[in-house]
Amino acid sequence: MRVKISTIEFEVRNTLPGVKSMVAQIDEALLENGLKLDHLIVDGVVVTDTPFDHVKQNRKDIKEVEVIFVTEDQKKQKIKDTKVTSNTKASTIRVTISNIVFEVNRTLPGVSKMFSQIDASMKDFDVYFSHLIVDGSEVNDEPREYMFKNLKSIRNVEVIFLTSDQYILQVMGIMDSFLGSALPALKAVANEFYGKPNDETWSRLETCLNGISSLLGIINSMVSIPELAGRTERFASLGESIGLHLDNFNNAAKLNDHTLMADIMLYEMVPFVESLHAAVSQLLEREISVHH
């Protein structure tokens, strides 16, 4: 068989003594150059596990062996990476949904499978996803992204659901708190646009618009839930109006008309936020009184 070691090539017999001679020359090359054996390429096939045993067992049919080396540091890092990958693939995440416990692989597909099961549970039991408890800590914001970023360390996940009544109380509470602080902020930004808005003004405007867009998303989500029909009609009309206000504002922004932008904020968006806050507060008070 023909053997390649870097730029050196030689031949050995396809016998046990021939293989022994090959191994001896490989060891000598490793020692002289301070390298480590990484793997062999035997007749075009990469052999990483016990490569010399593979050559011994298949010596009669082998025609060519190429020796691949790495440095000491490269070898250590490769071993470390292999262990991490192996542990990650072998390990699982324990998931608890109500009284159901199951495991998913500690991989991105495994996490996706977990969220698919969450979606299925919501449909089966008419409940709403609230948050995760990951290794004892509550995760409320962007739970899927949190899982992806911390995949290697996560061991246990508990999924928390809400009934329709609990869900609407939670959402209304969040919106009530947000709207209470959003109203003065929006008024302040609008007044600044009557003058010369600076970078800070534009930054605060972006924050306000993002908040309003998020509220629109929440409203659309709420009015689409059949179980909440009869309690969210007012929000449907409010959702339609804010969409129109945002379109008007975007048109004014394209024209770079700061005065028109300020007018739309003060005379369209601020009244919307006030109406929404009033509707949220009324619904929140009604829900609390009904359940207490």
C-alpha cells in the first residue's frame, strides 16, 4: 500500500509487518514535528475511530493511506469541541406542561418541538401561554429566543398557562400600566416637534411608535380569540383607528413635515391612547369585580 505523510510518500506491504512499519514511521514523524495524529484517509475514506486497527483489519484490500496531522493545541481544542457536541446531542431538556412531563433534545429542533407541543396544548385545553420557568427563573420576554441563546445550560422547563379570564386580566394589567406612562411621553414628544426635534426627540418618538405598534398587535390578538368575544368589541374599533392614524403619521414623516407630525400625534394619537386607556381601565375593573 502507498502511504502519504505530508510531502513524504513511501510504500509498505499489505501485511501486519508492513502496517507495523507504517505506524513506526508515522510515530517518528509526529515526534520530530511536535504534531498529533488527527485521522487517516484510507482509499479516499476518512477514518477517525481507531484508524490503525482499521488498516490492520482491512490491510489486504487497501491501496493508499494518507496521514492527517494537527498541532497539539488543535488536537486539544478538537477533543474539547467533540465532547461538548457529544454531550449536547446526548443530553435532553425536561419539560413540564401541567401534569405532563416529557423530554426534548437539547437542540434547536428540540426547542421547536417543545413550542409545537405548547401550541397543541393551548388548543386542546383552551388555555393561553403565559411564560416559562427555566431552571427556577421566570422567562416572560421572548421565551423562544431565550431558549435558543441558553440552550447549552438549560435542564428543566415548566410551561405556565392561563385561563381566558386570567389571560385577559394579565394583558389588561400590562396595557393599563403601559398606557399610564405612554400618554405624557407622547404629548412631550409631539410638543418638541413644533420646534426643532433633536436626536433624543427622534429616539423617544421611535420608542412611542414601537409601543403603539405593539399595542396594535395585542389588540388584534385579543379580538381574534373566540372565548373573549363580547368583552373586546370596543378594542376592535380602536385597533382600526390607530392603524389609520399610523398611516397618516407615516405620510407626514415622508414629507418631513414636523408640524403635521406633531398635529397628528396630539390630535389623533393622543386621543387614541386616552380612549384605549379608558377602555382598558373599565374592562380591568369589570373583570376584577366579576372574579372577586
